[in-house]
Amino acid sequence: MIRRHAPNALAAALCSIGLLSIGTADAGGRPDLVNASLAAGREYVPNELLVQFRPGATNEDKDRALARVGAGRDQMVAAAQRRSDGKGDLELVSFPLGLAIAAAMRDLSVDLAVEFAEPNWVFHHMATSNDTYAANGSLWGMTGTYGSGASVAWAAGTTDCSSVYVGIIDEGYMYTHEDLVANVGRNPGEIAGNGKDDDGNGLVDDVYGWDFAGNDNTVFDGVGDDHGTHVAGTIGGAGGNGKGVAGVCWSVKLLSAKFLGNRGGTTANAIKAVDYFTDLKTRHGLNLVATNNSWGGGGFTQGLEDAILRAGNAGILFVAAAGNSTYNCETSACYPAEYAVDNVISVASITSTGALSSFSNYGLTTVDIGAPGSGIWSTVPKSSKGQVISGYASYSGTSMATPHVTGAAALYKARNPMATAAQIRAAILGDATPTPSLSGKTVTGGRLDVSGF
């Protein structure tokens, strides 16, 4: 099923009366969608831009272009020689405070060395609450009438996912948690603790992944990484061990690309995180089937869409939370879930009664499927007497629905080793169970059902 961008009436109206005119006719990117996101008040880093240079642009070309706005080159986000899409370098630049971002984008976009310039949007995770009213172990998302059907698949013997890897793009996750430690994934090209970049990806000792927010190899930083840990438990909490919870895929290998910190995460770091997993798969042959992306809130970014496309070309699904703003994504922006890219699966949240969760975004052509997202028990880190210990909690959000679908992708791949990303996506969407609350609200009109996997 091919999804499309929802028409953005706000952008069209503003452009038609001349209020928005960022970019030129031959500029790359989608200035109309960027404009609409700015007009909607999406959060961004105020004095930074992501600038996509054209192929062949020299350092002199780049410096000339950036001189138009007095900008300085801060860091490379994606280098042409490390990418497969034939584009030039993508760089994060800073311009003087006081210069309006619209003016900076416009002035950069007219330079022949620049394909597009766009904000460095700020993203946030998509959990809405911490609700511990239910009894510990009430995994309705796995076993309930309106759950994912995972318990039926388990009963049929579909539990071994040990050959499959999943990337968690989020906060970090507690890989020492009692219910996750058995499923920790490791970078096969890296030797732990030797202080060297063994696999040549520019990152030293990225054994369990990388923290792009902190720019270090510490992918778990304490109890603040509860959201990423909760996501990890739903995907791959160890099953059959007599404790805690069980994820959709009992033994899947989990790798981390942390980009969300205390103040959210930026587009630049999201792109690096997506490309990190693409590199792991393409250069190391890692059997990485999907990344889980339980975050959103920023505006349209061509740079991130390009990174998702690169992941798709490598056979990696991008499973994304639809968002928690009760938006109809046909008329309101819902990124990154809304990207009209064939490897994206966007996920709405449902309750244990099969209703669309009160907070969930939806969209007939922009949101693919529903999955359990209200009152979901999973793993979290907790503090006790100054120590971080293993804990469990019930959270709600499209953040909680998304890892059910990511776990489903791993489950299908484990059962069907030769399946392509497109075939896995088709199986997940094709097996969706029709659900009245999702009819006319999602592409499939149904909820996740892995009982036949």
C-alpha cells in the first residue's frame, strides 16, 4: 500500500497569498511543507540550519554560500562519500542570533551550491502518562481480545528471534535490565574497551550503539532513559524467564541509537541515528529488519526523509509513532510518521476495548495501522537507595503502540528469513484485523494481528 503526503491546506493558502515564499522554484526539498511547519509553530533550534549542498560543491563553494548569512560550519551530518543516494554533503550550520530563520533559509537557498536549507527541528518522545493502576503483568497488548495476537504466535512456537536485530532510535535503554540483558545486541565490528574505532564508522567503542545527543558510547544514562527502556521491553522483553514482561519477540537483539535527551532531540541527530543503522546493515551485513521511532513533533525535513529512503534502500523498515495530539494527519503535519516513503509504517494507538486512544493521531492515507498503546506495561529503570534497578511501569501513547509493530516485523523476519522489507510490511498491513474505530482513520482500517506469524 503506497501512502502519500497529506495536502497541507495551511501551506497552500499562505503561499497563494504570498505570505510564505522560502526557497526558489528550482530548490530541492519541500519548502511548502517546511513553511507550513514553521507557520504551525513547530519547535526548532533558533540559530541552526541543516544545509544540503549539491554534489561537487567545494569547501570554497560552501563558505561562499554560508557567507550570505554569516553562518559557520558546525558539523557534518551526512557526508556524500558515506551515502548511497547521490547527494552532496549535509551539514549543520549556525547563523547569528537575531537573524530570522526564514530570511536565513531564503538567502541560502538561492545559492547555486545549495540544494536546500531547513530548520533543525526539535523532536520529543510520544508517551503521554505513567499510569500504574493496573496489576503488574497485565499485558493486554499481547494477550487481550484487542491485543496484537502475540500470545497465539508464542503458543504456536514462534518465539525465537535471536537471529534478528532491531534498532531503537529514542532515548537510551537499560541494557542491564533483568528482562532485557539476555537480548542485548552488539556491534559485530567493534571490540569492547580498546579505545579504537574498529569498524571505521568514526565512532569509538560503539559496542551497544551510540549516544548522538551526548556524542559518546554510553547509550544508557540512568532513570531518565525510561521511555527508551519501555519501548525496548515491548519489542523484546525476554519471554519465558518467569519474571516481568514479555516482548512481542522474545529473543530479538536490541541496539541503541540515542538521540533524545532531556530537551528532546534534533533533526541532525535523528539523521545520524538513522544512517548509523543503515551503515551497520550495509557494511556489516547485520540482519537488522527495522528501527523503532516513537517520537515526533518537528516539521517536515527533506534531510530526514532522505535518510529514511537510504534505510529503505538497505531493506530497513522505519516504524513510526503517529503522534499524541489527536490530529487528523490528512490536514495537520505528523512527522516523521507522515513521510510518504515505502519503508515507513505509521502507527496509531488503541485501547484494550478496541477504541482509538483519546490522544492518538490518525489519518486515512497517512497512518497505516493501529496497535495497543493505552496502559501498556513494560520495562523501566528505577532508582532505589541511590542505585538504578530493574523496574516495570504502565505508560500510554503512540510511543507504546509503535514497538508492538516493530516487534511484529522482527517476529515475521525470524519466521521468514528470506522476506524483504516490502514483504514484511505487506504482511503486517495485510494481516490487520478490521476494527470499527480505525475504519476511515487508517490505511488498513485495522489493528495489528501477529497470530498467524
